[in-house]
Amino acid sequence: TDKTVVNASTAATISRAKMVDKIKGGWMGALWANFTGLPSEFQYIVAPGTDESFKWVLSDVYVTDDDTSMEYTFLHMMEVYGVNDITYEDMVSEWIYHFQDYIWEGNYYARQLMLQGKVPPETGKAGFNKTPEAIDAQIECEVFGMVTPAMPQNAYGRTKWWMATVGDGVVLENAAFYAMLCSNAFTYDSVYENMEDVRSRFDDNGTTAKIYDTVKELYEKNPDDWRKTRSAIHSKYYNGYNLDCRINFAATIMALFYGQGDYEKTVKVGVLAGYDNE
């Protein structure tokens, strides 16, 4: 209706004003963090940054980058074809037309495969895509949570369907985890409770759940020393590839735990943790 958005599956009712505020906050938060992290992207690998502060990169106008440009175009596709009606065949023509530059790794190889006649999900699968476990899928997935307010399971399936275009395996589960956090954010005020709810929806034996559980355990052992936790996850998950989905997912979950719901603290840990500053 004009005044509310109702999710019948969970009986959640969200005012239009709250929904708009949440979406705006999500986009602005992503832009602020993206551009604040760019100066130190790939600068902290073996060890995190040693500073106790960081410089915000804020603006009233931002150019797009690979963290957001893909999502803007996904929204365009939903508007043109219908949120639930776009096909993988449609996606090929849209990708070839819109994504002609400033794409890398899984996204780049997916487009190259499309030019060769391949259609998703082959374009993201291991054996076809050269970097199927790069972080592409998990840096361009928030939109699927924003279009599914308080519907995390819907966000899960939607994210995995779309992101199979560029990735395979654990990166799709990681991406779904992020999108579900965004979906839950419409009704959860506590970041911790949001994360715990999303975690409960994943198989305990899956890689995504295991990474989450490992980071949570490290956080509980070292609640006042995120760098000690970062050292432990580096030893466990870093494989020499700075864009690997596992180490970047672990660093992001770490930032959420240590940020304790404070946006500035969360960005600080995320930026200084390093890797791709995801």
C-alpha cells in the first residue's frame, strides 16, 4: 500500500518511511565505506593497519565503482524485465551492453564467456570461469536484501540465482549471507541478533557457517583485540589470493562483531583489516 509494506510470510509490517530510510542508509553506508577503503585497498595483507584512526572519504556525489555499478544495473534489469521475470538469456544481453569496462576477476571472465556464447550459470561455474571464488558475488549482493525486506529466505534464493552468473561454491553462500543481513536489517535493530538469526539458517557443516563460527569464537576469546583475531583468521584462511572470498568474508564478519553496531567502529576495523577492504 502507500503507507506500509507487509511481508505476509512473517507478518512483519514496515512503514514506507522506515523502508525508505533503511534503503537510503544502506546505500549511503556502502558508498561511504567503499570510498573510504579505496586508499588502503590491498595495502594491508600480511598484517593489518597499525593506525588507530582512518580518514573518511565523503562526498555529496560519488562516481560508481564495481561494488555498486553492478547493483545499479541489476535494478535496471528488474525494472525492464520484472523483478521475477528476467532470464539468464536476458542477462547475457544486458551484461554485454552495460558492463564494458571497470569489471574484473569473476565479473570479467563471466562477460568473456558470454561473448563466447556461454549462458549463466555456466559463466560463473568452476571449470568455465577462471576465478569462480573471487569476491565478486559477495560485493554486489546487497540489493537483493534491499528488495526483500524482512524476507531473508527470499533474499537467499534470489542472491544465489543472480550471483551464479559470476561465481560458484562458497562465494554464493557468502553473498546470500550478506543479502540476508540486509533483508533482516529492516526489522532488526541489533547487528548481533541479525547475524545470529542469519547464521541459524545455514548448514552447520557448510563453509560459510564454519567461517562465521570461527570468527565468533575468536571474537569471544579476544573481545578487546581485533588485530589478534585478524592474525588468527589470516593464518587459517589466507591462501595468497587477496580477492579470495573466504578471507574477505572472515574479515567482514570480524568487523561486524568488533563494530558492535557502531558504524564508524565497524568501518574502521574493516578498512584496517586489509585485503580488499570488502
